[in-house]
Amino acid sequence: MGTQHTSARPHAQSRNDGKNRPSRRAGAATRRGGVTHDNARHTTRFTVIGNHLAQHAELSLTAIGLAAHIQSLPSGAAIDIRSLAARFPEGTTRIAGALRELEAHGYLRRTRERTKDGLIVTRTVSCNQPGRTGVPDEPKPKRPTQREKKPKRPARRDDKPPRRALPTVPQPAYPAPDLLATALGVLSGLRRTDPRLLISATDAEHLVPGVAAWLERDLTPEAVHNALTAGLPQEPLHRPAALLAHRLAAQLPPLPPFRTPENPAARHPLQNCDTCDRAYRAPEPGTCGACRSAS
């Protein structure tokens, strides 16, 4: 009769014995209280989000959630700070910070572009895979077809004379989009001081570089506004854009003096206001002076 070894290990049983057993990893997670998933397959109304976003090690939770929301929106949806603040309870400051996070990590691209009407708008592109060099799909413009040239009709006595070109204006050394947007804001505000300074979008497009050249010379928008509206003639202004172009060229101030390296406090960069999204100069992002005084 043989001796029984009670310390010997029992024979290992086959894992494929027809019974569903959780894996060691799942069992360990269950004992520790970790997450388990009860997933259902989506067939409609779903958005694919990469784990590089959902599990990003540097983005805040607000930025990750905002990126997922933006990627679920259709093209053309409004994602400016005011629209997002009206949709979510986080407020303009946290939403603006989350947008800057996504822009810094490549999930958003924001550029300023000029429309056909002369307005400068912000175009935002959402990227579900940062680093991809593609561009969003856009309809290709139709190639113009050649048309027969119509013969010019003879001039008549009641024809209006051709519109005279505006005087040339100074050009900025670095026409940054934020600088041009501030210059357009200066021109748009002139009519509030004098209604006669209402100009067309075409004239504004011609004058914007001249105002930007003044702003490059360390002048504030208020100083440029006062220079263009001070001492206007009392008689009606038949061509206000021509008068503004003449003042921009004739009264252009000199360049500011060179700053020595001992004074590193250079001009503050342009920032976008977290409340109204307008450009202003400040060392850190935040709100502009008008929004701070209004609050």
C-alpha cells in the first residue's frame, strides 16, 4: 500500500471545459472594485473617438469632454465660446481654457480669414487625429466657362462717371490676422462718433492695412480712432473713405524708438478675449478691459 502525498499539487484542469470563467485579469479587477463594461453595439447616432483623446495624459477632463462634443457636431455648428457657454455649465473661462488646450495638442486649428464682404472671421477645424496633414472636404469650385464678349455700348450723357480710386495707405510690416481684426474694429467704430464716417466693406478692406500700420507704431485703437475723427470739416463728406485714406498716409506717426535689451518688457502679444473673443494685448490670456469694466 503506497503512501499518499498530501502536499502534492492536484492535476491542472483544462480551461476549455465548456464553462465560462472570467480571466485572471478580470477577476482581479472585480476583487479590487475596478470597472467592467456592459457594451451594446451602436448602429445609429454614434461618434468614433480615439483612445489617444479619451485617455490623453496631458489634457484636462474638461478638454477631453469638449473635444468629444465638438467631434460629434455636424459641419457648420457654432463652437465659439459664447455658444459653448450657453450649452454647458462650465462658463466662458473654463471653456476658453479647454479650447486652448485642444489647440495646443493639435485637436483644433483656429485661423482668421477675410470674407468677401471684408469681415474677418475665425475658422475652426476639428481634428480627430492630430498630426494628420489633410484638409477638410470642401466642394471644388466650378471652373468658369468662356463667354462671348458683349460689345461695349456707347457712352450716354446720363452715365455716372467711373469711381475714382482711393489714395494709397501705409502697409504694415507684419499683417498678422489679429492685428488686421483690431484695425477693422477701429474702422467699424468711427461711425459711432460721426455717422458721416460710415464706409462700405470694399473701402474698409482698402483702409484696414493703413490702420494696422498705425497700430504697429505702439498706438492704441483709441488713439487711432481719435486721430481719424478729430477736426473733421463741417460740410458734408462726399467721400469719407478718401478722407480717411489721406489722413492715414499724411499723419502716419514715426516708428517707436528702439528698445535696448536692458528693457525686456516688450509689447504684449495679442490675445483673444475669453468673453467677447475680440483681440487685445496682454501678457496672459483672459478678458479684455471692456469686458472687465462691464462685469
